Amino acid sequence: MIARVTLEIALRKEFDYLIPPELRAQVEVGTRVKVPFGPRQVMGCVTALVEESPRTNLRAILKVVGAQSLVTPAILKLARWIADYYCCPVETALKSVLPEAVRKEEAGWRERLFARALPLAGDLPRLTKRQQEVWNIIEEWREMSLQELLNLADTTAETVRKLEDKGLVSIGPQISERDPYAREHILPTQPLALNAEQAAALQKIKAALDSKEPSTINHQPSTFLLHGVTGSGKTEIYLQAIARALQQGRGAIVLVPEISLTPQTVERFKARFCSGPLQTLVAVLHSHLSAGERHDEWHKIRQGRARIVIGARSAIFAPVDPLGLIVVDEEHEYSYKQEEAPRYHARDVAVVRGQMEGAAVVLGSATPSLESFHNAQKGKYALLQLPQRADDRKMPLVRVIDMRQEARKEKGTPIFSQKLKEEITLRLERGEQVMLFLNRRGYATSLQCPKCGFVAECPNCSVALTYHRSRQRLLCHICAYEAQAPTLCPDVKCRNPAIRYAGLGTEKVEDTLTKLFPRARVRRMDSDALKRKDDYRRILGDFRTGKIDILVGTQMIAKGLHFPNVTLVGIIYADLSLHQPDFRAGERTFQLLTQVAGRAGRGEVEGEVVVQAFTPFHPAIQYARRHDFAGFYEQEIEFREQLKYPPISRAALLTLKGRNEEKVKFSAAHLRRELEKILGSAAAPAAAVDASSTAKDGDEAPSPARASARAPRKNLSPDLIIAGPAPAPLLRAETFYRYQLMLRTRQMSKLSRLLANVLETLSLPEDVSLIVDVDPVNLI
Ligand code: ADP
Ligand code: ZN
């Protein structure tokens, strides 16, 4: 018997190894093995068992690692699909289907010592300063390896033993279950009686779960797009659909964006399934778990003890078996796309996995992606709609303020329009809460010298540095470069002391607020304000309990949060996201406005939204104002159709990067010629790859995308469009110059195969690398 093995060192290949007789019983597809490779021993994963090998002189597997094969055949198949579709080596795909903590484990892990915080009974006993420091860390992490704790606290095991003596910490070799939510007490909930629309939607999902035939036979799609406004009761449908899957003896995966994976979200699922006849463990997978916790959660699933998994992007690979249902909540969220290889989109992987394993898939959103809604229109997905809020609350009133007029009135652009100031005042008087939203952190977006024109730029990236006043630093938001904020113009010939800070960030909004409303309690929530692991939870807790009147934040506060006392939401610059060189700019703006507006009026009092904009009549803003998704979709899809952009086509973005701009440029031109040779397309001339969405309302410059659409076509891929090479919108990032080509086609799997060939044969200069991004989300 011979095992075909992928190795954990990036080689686009598999290797054959003999299975020694004594290991024969243990080796199966998915088994992790240690094998000789040259002079080294490396870890690998068995991907197939074969009778014969084209090679001779095979070496033998050295040992089997781990008792249970970690990668199930189903997940292995999924990893192969990812490698093919997203054009990456199988090992790269395999790396992402197993959490690092699980992949790295050796037989010896059980012997390591672990320290865990015990629940406090009463007050914290007296501690020395040293002990207190250690306790602070362990309390925050709940559980960690002793070694990790000693490193982090820079202390000795002796100190930790003292805490053990005081009954605060337990130290033990045995990794009993680590439950990240162990200390929470959760009250069970019962299914709610559904309203008519919810019932109709659930009934269709249940029908798909009940049908034993694969969807290809009965021609009924088993992927659903659940389009329901915020608060329409989508989560209740997920819960009841999961209950059905459990009744059938199958499990479920629920994907939520990392940022909305809050304890409240998890609690809703635990509360429904932590007791009763369907009782099962709910496993949680996200990036804030300790390695140990992730390891345990994963094994709970693998052993079938947890049949429900809630997690962020990578939870789509959870080894739930058999799998009945996959839910992707907020399916339009861009964080489902992984921005490093394998560059998969978890929503799309979910749909593929559902088909492979005969599971129903429910994609839920208040603002579906154009991709998913298009699929629903074509009948690929079944569309389920919940047009009303479940609690009969009205949608908030949205007012758009024309900031151009405000600027005229005030002789200069104010941060707050008259209207917004009045509305805030009113809320403060009534003791209600306000959320203000600006998708840009820092104080000012650039430092300029009005005399000589100097602008402080990042030495590594082609962007201006952002001024962060609280720290008196200039910061690059791309590469995190930092510099002291100067007090004079840094140009030696100028030295003007009257340098200016232009543009606006959350820090300045906060600052201006405290001046305008000195008695209001204002807090800012963006990644700068969150220093410690639990800051996020703490600030939200303070807001919930009314210790904060006005919360200012970036998109971090836009997602899935529910505060009944928030009756006003203000959006400082609604069109900020419109001015991006990205064909999805309009879609993003619409989604953002709708999500943010959904934060207002979730309690007894009706909510109101004030949207400040410099282009108040842009369709993305106007349709969001009227809560009109269908209207937005209609006009947006027309624009995509004209330019042959996704979802009309599928795209692959090829980015070349290197430190020498000329070489990168040259390589990009070379790549284009190679592509033309193999793909046989006479596509568009070199031009910019992106088209901003403003192109559609009367931008006179000839759009490259338009030109491409008209380009003559040849056969091999009849609809292939090649645009570029062109400099990336952000030409230089982290010291690398980048040039891009964008390919668009309706047949991406075919293109992926051809691209894989091109990658095989393409020779690039050593210091130029190529990134292939299929179905790209980030074009900058
Ligand atoms: P979504 O996930 O669409 O934002 P939720 O499922 O969170 O909506 O529902 C919003 C609120 O309405 C929640 O407080 C939920 O408990 C309540 N709700 C949902 N469905 C019903 C129902 N059928 N009857 C009464 N209340 C409901
Ligand atoms: Zn930078």
C-alpha cells in the first residue's frame, strides 16, 4: 500500500510514501504523518491511498501523528476544491482547514502544564503586587499554558503556585475541557411563535432539510438567500432550522462576521440548545480564543460532542459530520474573504460545502451582496424575504443633510450640521443615547504646510500619514509606520510654524463633541481606543448600562449591536466610502448606511438617522434613505451589466509586487503577453483596472472597463476580458510597488485551471512576486 502525501512545506506537489505494515491499520485519508524528505523529517497529510506509484525507490512513512485522522474525507475534498478554484497549492488550502493549534500538536501535548483561573468565590483575597499582575493576566485569558503565562507575566512558577494556594488558579497537566464561556450562566429559551413570513421561510428550509435527495435531482435549490431587514427575526429562523437538523441527527455551522461574534450572539444559540431533548454542546471558534481553547473546541466538534458550531470565517471548515445546515449571517460582509492565501470567500465555500455534503445553506442579510441577490434572481438560490420587523417597530426615519449648503452657510465645512447638533441636544435632554459614525480613525487625515505645500507621506506607502493627536504621532494606516508629529514644517527651506491638519477622523469628532456638549459623556470606539483584550466588551457594557451618552466610532459600531435606548444615529460623512477606486463603492456605501441606520430605534422610542453628505443625491444614499434594497439592486446591476463587472462576470485580480518599480511594470507587461498566448484573448488595451462607481453618472473620462467590454473576442474563453496592467490604486504599500491585471469571465473554474498552467510556466524576476486573487474583494 502506498500513501499519497501533501507536505507542510509549500510545494505544489504530492509525494508517494510506502506504508510500513505496522502502520497499515492507522493510515487512512486525512491521517497526519511524519515522513522523510531529503535529509529532513516533515509533517504531511495523507490525501489518497493508491496501489501503485509512478515512482520507484519510495521511502516509508516514519510515524502517524495523532490518534484520529484530523482531516475528514469531506473536508479534504473541500480543500481540493479551494486549491483548484482559488489557484493555490493543496497544502496551502489544507493549512487553512485545520486550526494552527490542532495542526501543530504532537503526541506530547497532554503532558504540558496548564494554568486556569477559577471562579471567584467572594472578594479577591489580598495579593502582592507580583501576584496581582499574574492574576490580571490569567483572569483575562482564563486559561493558558503555564509556560505562556510565565513568559507573559515575566515571573516564576513559584508566584503562580502562590495563587494556586489561594484558590484562584488551578495548575494541572490534564487539559480538561476548556470552555471559553464556562463562567456565564445562561437561561434556556423556547422557540418563538413565528409570524406568517417567518413561518413560510422556515417551512421551505425545513423542506430542503427533509428532502433526502441531493438538490441536483429534484431541481430545488437547497441554498437560500434570507433577505430580511434588521430585526425581522432572521436569527429565530436560524435557531428553528438548526433544531430540525439536530432532530435529524445532523449538525450545523453558523458563520457570523468576527466583529459581531459577541457574547450576546453566542448566548442566543447556547440558550436555545443548552437544555431540552436536543441538548448539545455549542462550540465557538474565533480568533480571540487562546490556542488551547481553540484546540479543545475543535476536538469537541470532531468527536461529535458539539453538533453546533458558531464561528468566524474559518469555522466553515469545522469537522461537523454529518452536516445538515450551514448558516452564513450577514452574508454580504467582506470579512468573509480571506486576504491571504488561500484567498477563499467563506460564503462561497459554504455553498460548495453544502452541495458536497447535502446540507442546506441559508445566507442571511438585510443588505445582500449583489452576487447573492443575482444568484437568487437567476434561481440558483431560493429567495426568502422578511420585509417587516418582527417586533412591529417602524424603520427609522432617515434625513439626508446636504453638507455643501452647510458649508456655504457656515463659511467652511462644519463637522456637525445645524440639524445634527439640534437632534443631539434633544437626545441629551431626553436622556436617550446617540451613536455617531465616521469610517476613518485618527484626528486629521493629513498634515500639510500651507506655505510650501509639503504633505507628510509614509516613506513605505503612497499615502499621507494620519495625525493622531492623543499620542502626538503621525501614523500610516497601511503599514503602521509611526513618526513624531512635527511642530514646524519639516522642509529645511521652509520651517513654517503654521502647519495645518486637514481632513477629519473619529478622534477629532470626539474632541469637537466634548467642546460642543461639555456635559455629555462621550466615548470613542475604534481600533485605536481598544488597547486591551476586553476593552470592546467594556465600552459596549458601559454604553448598554447608560454610562455613556454618545458613542463615536468607525464601522466597528455599525454591526449587529442592539441598544434599545439609542434613538439617534448620525453619519458624519456618508459619501466617504463612495470615493474609492472600486466598482463596489456604491454597494459598500449602501450597505454601510443601511446597517448603521439599523442601529437606531430598536427600543420603545422610534429611531432617527441623520446622514451628512456632500453628494446627497447619489443613488446609494437615496435608496438607503428609503430602505429600498430592490431599487438599489436594479440600478446597480445595470451598471455592472454595462461594464461586465461581477456579479455579471467573475473576476480574478493578478497583482505583481516588488521593490523595483520598473521590474514590476515590466513583469506585468510580460504576464499580460503570456496570458494572451495561453488564454487566447485579444482583450482590452492596458489601462486602469478599477472603475469607480462614479463612472456611471457622467464621468467623461473613457472608462477602461467600458473599453474592455467592447473589445473584440476570440475563442478559447469567448467572454474573457483582460484589463491592465495598470498601477494599483495604492501604487506602493509596505515598500512594495504593485501593478495589477484584472481578468473577467463567466467561467471562472475554467479560467482557474488555465491560470494554474500559466503559474506553472511563468518565469518572473526573483524579486517580483505574483498574487492571484479569485473573486477579489479588495482592489486597492
Ligand atoms: P434579525 O436576526 O433579523 O436581526 P432577530 O431574530 O434578532 O432579527 O429578531 C429581532 C427581535 O425580534 C428579537 O428581539 C427577537 O427575539 C424578536 N422576534 C423574532 N421573531 C419573533 C416572533 N416571531 N415573535 C416575537 N418576537 C420575535
Ligand atoms: Zn505606510
